[in-house]
Amino acid sequence: MESTIILDKLNSPKDLKKMSFNEMKDLAGEIRELIIKKVNTIGGHMGPNLGIVEATIALHYVFNSPVDKIVYDVSHQCYPHKILTGRKEGFTNPDNYLKYTGYTAPEESEHDLFKVGHTSTAASLACGVAKARDLKGEKGNVIALVGDGSLSGGEALEGLDNAAALDSNIIIVINDNDMSIAENHGGVYDNLKLLRNTNGKAECNFFKSLGFEYYYVAEGNNVEKLVETFEIVKDTNKPTIVHIKTQKGCGLSVAEQNKEAFHWILPGTLDENKQPVELVENYTSLTREYILNKTKEDKTVIAVNAGTPGVFGFDSEFRNTLGKQYTDVGIAEEHAVAYSSALAKCGAKPIFTVMSSFVQRTYDQLSQDLCLNNSPLTMLVYWGGISGADATHLCTFDIPLISNIPNMVYLAPTNKEEYLAMLNWSVEQTQYPVAIRVPNIALVSTGIEDNTDYSVLNKFKIEESGEEIAIIAAGNFFALGKDLKDYLKEKFGYNATLINPRFLTGIDEDLLENLKQNHKIVITLEDGELDGGFGEKITRFYGNSNMKVLNYGSIKEFTDRIPLDELYQRYRLTPELISEDIQANFK
Amino acid sequence: MESTIILDKLNSPKDLKKMSFNEMKDLAGEIRELIIKKVNTIGGHMGPNLGIVEATIALHYVFNSPVDKIVYDVSHQCYPHKILTGRKEGFTNPDNYLKYTGYTAPEESEHDLFKVGHTSTAASLACGVAKARDLKGEKGNVIALVGDGSLSGGEALEGLDNAAALDSNIIIVINDNDMSIAENHGGVYDNLKLLRNTNGKAECNFFKSLGFEYYYVAEGNNVEKLVETFEIVKDTNKPTIVHIKTQKGCGLSVAEQNKEAFHWILPGTLDENKQPVELVENYTSLTREYILNKTKEDKTVIAVNAGTPGVFGFDSEFRNTLGKQYTDVGIAEEHAVAYSSALAKCGAKPIFTVMSSFVQRTYDQLSQDLCLNNSPLTMLVYWGGISGADATHLCTFDIPLISNIPNMVYLAPTNKEEYLAMLNWSVEQTQYPVAIRVPNIALVSTGIEDNTDYSVLNKFKIEESGEEIAIIAAGNFFALGKDLKDYLKEKFGYNATLINPRFLTGIDEDLLENLKQNHKIVITLEDGELDGGFGEKITRFYGNSNMKVLNYGSIKEFTDRIPLDELYQRYRLTPELISEDIQANFK
């Protein structure tokens, strides 16, 4: 049982203000214990939260939240903040571990201003908070807390540029733990290093060059030192940076030593009797292996990612092997796309890997830098699909986002052989910007090599021929399509046609036209948002015909940690429910 | 007739290398004359091109394009480059004025690398060009030419951050004319000013802080001085900045004195006998007037734009009147949305004005900072619709982009009264993020005040009741819907129903259901891309019914300066062509 002697006395940030530095030091220890236990139990962000404990205590000691307003960036480092602002039972009592989200959430507390999970947003949001305060003639401090590599994102830099010009109180705390999720990249981080090495004294100071007042706290895990500086900047009337040096994973030696691995961990990672994870071939390992082989045989192939190499299995061995054929641009998806587009245009063969949720950060670059220039980039979109994820990290919007941009080819493979064929075709071709929706389901292998020529665009594949009902089942949902076909056969004797569209960016007009001959209903299945998605293109095609079309996917909404089964029921994504709808339409 | 004595001797950049500085000075004069005449004849970017003449000459004198590669940012300052790279007849002969686009265009010349019109892209693209060179083991310089306020965009800052870390040759020329399109904003520009004022010597140097080698050229309109510095940095193996101070509009006194007005001009602006533009009420003047009144009566109302105030009629009088209730964030659309979202969340009433083409730059902020937080922002989207614009500035994609984001309410007014009612409702309500597609057609007034309660979402309005055929005509295309109805009546005796949907983000299920009673065909009309757009939502609704639905809008493609009439024919957007389709479906 963790000790919570100090924490027991604390019910709101106000209680903190009566404490001594020694008590706050002990409090930090208690908070750390709670975080370690909880995160190891249910998984979550370990390193970032352990590093920010003292800074969070010091902020709440000096400032007066919620009158003074603290705006979190990315906000996965908000666990200590939640403990200090009335939500400690979400950490002390394992029964309540799932009560609060892992991100700031205004519906939970008046101390949380925004729901934030994508990064680089705090400076911009804080500018708006400060300006609203000034317009309304109110008082109070506005503090942005920026950390974990968030500085390299375009929005952060636009925000800093504008914050610096705000003629008013705004305090931006840069939590510098010398890490993005992986190591840092880019000139800004070189400057942070210089500032750390000179105790903040270097003349060449990125923040000062923008016009900020600048303070440096070398001991960012020391409450007293932090309080000292926060007291100085409190109620400033100038845009001010407080650059604090913290230790990611502070207080848990394995996390201190393995900063990247302990950024976010799975449940049980610290358990001594933890079973080693069995290595199973999956789409991630397949991609990793493909890139390792391909880069070896072709020196113009290059893997690009934006600050999340771990997601793709790009461990240090992978990075070292690739050497100059690997670029991590840091958290900078816009740059990643423009950079990759130029690489492709100039004859190199970039493979840009990105999570569905983060591809949103680069729409204009996809449209202008990439597709308008028709550069033959290969972009691999991971995790696309309906899930029980936090609202901040949904991966349901990439089909509408990507597939309505002209020139783009968006492919949805359904098995290993198809995936590898598409991947290799994409890397070698020079005609189109290509995105591939990497399946986020267990790997299926047909055992038969796929020799399709994908340069013939929008050719759907009839996997099993039938009549009356045609099921067009894209990507992840091909298996659902197969199950539906089997269910319809078994329960009702229908012999449905099963179609694997493979392309999400266009329709196979000839095939769809032919279906009219002996089909009455077309079912479309896609693992993502219906609005603006793939199925609607099929429905539009049949708009002037007698064909009935039923589209299945997710509805337009932000869901927040809703179990997948519940979502499948809500969206009627089971063979039983779809069959019900079909029956209703045959009446 | 302009003198082209020097230019006559020049057919490619190679010819430049034999010239003396005096000849190049004369050449600059000749080029300037040609630009002034052409731009005044057909309209275009005046100030940027006059400012960059000498730098373009110096670049082509020192470097060896296309082996050395020059990457243009925004690229509206490429006219001198076009003249020097084999396309001078597009400037010397008025018959050829329209032969070349106003932006870099790889299809025109091997000296143009990318099609670029949105800003802030050059550093990122140049990184990719440089890296491709290195991967392929090639030699040569890569030069990015950045100007006109492009530095404040997130992509530019991500690009600079990464360029600084590139262990190789890359030269970024910062064309500093002390202006974005309007005046500059933000800390970066304060630093440029400091650097100008200290002849590049200030210790506090934004570029050096990122790790760049840095050179300053005070006389950026002096070929000899520019050549001197370009010779020094040529073949460098380090990321290098050349900061050149130029004069926007250089050589045309009226443009030197009115930098913002002469950034881009209409044909005939310089003509002495030019007729003063007659002031007609339009949606721009209406909005301007609304904001002027509203900000006066409510001190929490604030107008926000991102570096293009002129587009919205936000002249200096407007800005001065609004004072603190006006923010131009510079070219930084991502910040503009996040900042405005926070303003709205904290009880202020922001009105963010943005062009359809540039709203693309802020998808993730619309989704995460705005809609996920459900902040009651008012966003006014200008120029949305099919047009004969350059491929870089199409405004056909905003409906798919905006309307598939959860929580967003996207409204399409069809007349003055509706627009004002929607605008005022949006500013005063606190429930939804609202975007309004400001009509880009001549203002129509019904003369009857619109008292609709727009908080009842997705209520379509039956403007004229009929049978058999229902026409759902959104926004700009409401007039086309009316014409179609009249045409159908006159030619075929049909009495079609005419519906004004008003909402683009959802459908009126009750109304659509009722149409089934006495209608057989629904026609949807929208002024933008069909894929992922409004009409497909209607078609999906009717997928399981016998209703036929025909969707009209633009197809998924980048068009480039295609006359509007031609596009309307291509997309069948005339009463005659749509009637043909209807007839075919009634057979």
C-alpha cells in the first residue's frame, strides 16, 4: 500500500499553499508512487508524468487555479495535476483507475480548460485565453505548459511567434526533458541543449530572439527552485518563458534509463514475473522487415516518420541500420509530408509512416505539396479504424480526409500478400501519391502471392461471385464482409457476392454497372466515418438506378473510450444487425 | 514600347553569366518595366516581383540552375525568374501574357521544381530536394527563396527547424521586405527588424539560435552586393541563411509607398483615366459593416484573420477602429483557429475570416482545438466555390473538409437577410463551432428579415412546393436551383419543389422522408467538390429507398485556370444539361 500521509490532507490546490517545502517534497514522492502503480496496472504515460510532478506542485503552489489558468500541451503529462485538483481517488483507489481520462478534460474539473491530446497546441490556446481575459477586463495569469517534443510542431511555433507579440501576461513553461517521444530533432532542440549547457546564459537564445523574457531553472525536479522562479514571473505583464530542465521518468530508475520505452507503457511492464511478449508476425513487423530489406538493396529508399518511431517498430537497431536512409523529423507532420514529397519528386523513394489520428495535421501539405505536384510518395497510415480510443486520438477520419484529395491513391489491403504487393508497387512506381491503410487487425495470409497491377486504378476484386446481394467490404472490414456473406447463406440461403474494393479513392464503374444485372442490394462496409467516406461514393454511383445501397461505418461523432463492442452495436456492424437491415429492405 | 536591349541577348540563365554588373543593372530595369506593364494589363502580383528582380538575377548569375535547384516559396514572386529562364515572351509580347501561370510550374520549365501557391513551403521542400541529392550521391546547391510573410506559417517553422539540422548544403534566402501581404506580426518579424537595424549583427538572432550560418545583405536590390554574398555561400556544406533586405514594389513609387495595396493589383490600377470602382453592397462590405457595429456594442467581439486582411476589406480604418478587438496573426492559420477557439471557450466572441483555399491549412486545429472542445467560434469562409482560379488556389474543397468534422455546423446562406441572421445567431450562441460559407456571388436581398432559429440544426427550408422532382440547392447554387425549376416548368411543365438546405453538415431526415410521398427524383446542387460533400449525404439517406438522386457539383480534380463556363459544361451545371439528365432518368 502506498503512503499518502501528505496527500490525505490535500483536497484542492488551496491546501497546497499551506505546506512547507519538505512536505511538498514528500508529497511529490507520494504522487510518484501512485502514478507508478496506476500506470503499471492499466498502462499509460509513465515518463512524462514522473518528470513533471514537482513542476505541477510548484505551479499550483504559486498560482491560483482556476482563476489563474493552466493550459496543458498534449496533456498526457496531466496526472499529477489531476491528483492535485480534486481527482486523487482516480489514483489512490484501483477501482477508480478508469474514472478519469489520461488527458485534461473540462467535463471533469474546472481546473482543466481544454480537451487536448494532439500536441503543440498550448501556446496558441493560451494566447486566446489571455486575450479573452484582456477583452473582458479580467485579471489573472495564463500559463501554458509545453513539453515532450511539442515545440517542433508548426502550431507550437506559430503560437510562440504570436505569444511573443502579445502585449500582456502570458507565461510559457517549457518542460525540457531532452526528449520528444523519441530523441529530439531539429535546430530548436539544439538550442535548448545549448541553453541547458550554459545554465540558460547563452547569448544565442531562441526564445529571446522571438522577444520573450526568459528564465531558466536547472533543477526542474526541485519544488523550491521552481517556486522561486514562478514567484518572480507571476503577474508579469510581458510574454515570458520559463525553461525548466526536468528528468523524464524521474524517480523510477528503469524509466530514467529507458526514456523512450517508458514514455508510454503497457500494463504490467514493471512486473517481475512478466511474460516476455511473444513475437508474432504482424503488419508492423512486416513493414519493418520490408523497409530493412528494401533500403539495403536500393540506396534511394528512405523511411520518414514524425516523432513516433516506436509505433512503427523503428527501434534503435532499425535506425542505426538505416543510417542516412532514415529521417525522424520530430513532431512535425507538415514538414514530413512536404519533405517526403520533394524527396519523391527528385527521384528518391520515401516511405512516410504516420498514425491515422496525426495525418490530420497535414491536410494542406497532402493537397498542395504532395498531390498537386503528383509526387510518388508512399504514405503508410497506421491504426485507421473504429476503436475504443480517447476522443483525442480517434482514427476514424482518415478516409474522408485523404480520399477526397485529387490525384491521391488510397489503398486498403486485406491480407499480407496484398499489402506487400501494394507496398512494393507504391515504392517503385512514379505516377501517383499513394497512401496505404495498414490493416490494424491480426495478420491474415492467403499464402498466394498477389500479382495485381495496381497501376490500373480503381479495379475492385470479386472474391466470391453470387447474386441478389453484393457486399463491398473494404480493408479491415473485409473479414466482416466474409462473415456477413456466410451468415446470410447459413440463415437465409442467400448467395451473396463478396467484393474487395482495394481502392478507397475511386470506384470501379464497370463492375458496379455489371452488378445491376443480378443484384438488388449493395452493402458497403468501411472501418471509419461514413460521412465523406468510401461507401457514399458507391451510393452516389447508384443514385440514378434501382439498386438499393446500405452504407456501414461509424457515424460522425467524437467517441471517448467507448468499448469497441458497444460501438459495433451502435453502428450495426455485425452480421446479425446488417442482415436485419437487409431483410427489412427486401420486404 | 519597353526597351529590352539587354534582355534580347538573354535566352537562358547561362547568358547572364557573361554580363557585367552594369548590364545586369540595366537588365533589372528592363525586367521591371515589363512586369509593371504586364501586371497592370492583366492584373497580378506587383510589389513582390518588383522587389525580387535583383535577387533573382544574382541567384541565376551565381548558381547554375537547373543543376543547382531553386525552390520558391508561395512562388508569386517568380516573374523575374520566368523571364530569365526562357519564358520572356510571356512578358514582352502582350499576346502571350496568359501563356505562363503566375506561379512556378514544372510543366513550363526545368527551372521550376514545384507547383506552389500556398505559402511557407520552401524550407521543407528544399530539405527534401537536398536529401534526395545526397541519397543519390549527386552534387549541387539547393536554394530556398522565402519571402512575403511566409516565415510565420507552421510549415515554414517546422521546415527551418529541420533544415538547420540537415548536415549538408542548403541555402535559405530570406527575402525581407518588412511585409507579409499586410504588415508583419509576431516575434520572428520583430527579430528580422532588429537584424535589419543592426546590419545583421545583433547577438539575438533567430536563425543562429536554430543553428544556421547567417549572412546579411543590407542592399537586397543591388545585384553586385547580392552576388558577393551568394558567391561566399555557394557550395557551403552547412545549412545557411542569407537574409536580404529588399524593397517591396521597388522601382514603382506608388507601389513602394502603398505596399499592401500593390501586393496584388487589378488590371488598369496604374491607368490615369481609371474609373473609380463603384461601391456596391456585397457580402464583404456587409460583413465589414456588421463587425464594425458589433464590436462597438460588444467589447468581447473580436475579428481575427491570418495575414490577408485586404481580402475581407479590413483596411487600416477598420483596423484602427477595432483596435484591441482586431487580431491579424500573420500567415498562421493553425494558430488563428486554436487562438479563436480559446477566445470562444473563454467567453469572447471571435469572428475568424479565412479564404476557402487556406482553411485547408488548419484541419487538425478545426478538429482538435475547436470541434472536440465544441468552442462557439464563428468562422467565415470566403470565396468557396468552383472558379477559373489557378490550381494552387482552388476553393472547391472546403465542404468535404469542414463538414465531415463532428460538432461543426456549416451554414450556406443564399441571400443577404439569411446571411445576416446566421452571422448574428452564430456570434451570439454558445453551443457550436459554426462556419458560414460567405456567398461568392452578387448579393441578393429578399427584403424580408430572416427570423429562423438556427439553433434547431439541419432544418431545410422548402422555398417552393411542388412534386415529382425536388431540387436541393445549397448556397451559391440556390440561384441555379431556381433557374432549373423555372426551366423544368417552362420546357416540360414540371412543377418541381425547390429546397434551400441552409445546413451543409447534416440532413433534414423528416423533410427528406416526406419527399418520398410525391417525388421520384431529388437533385442536389452544391458549389464545390462532390466527393465527400453535401449531396452524397442526401444520396446515402435515400440508399434504401426508390428515390432517385442525382448529385451536381465539381468532380475530384485540380483544375488550372479553366474558364468557369467550361467547368460548368464539364460538370453539367446548367438547367439545360441537368434537365437532360432528369429526362433520361424518367424514361
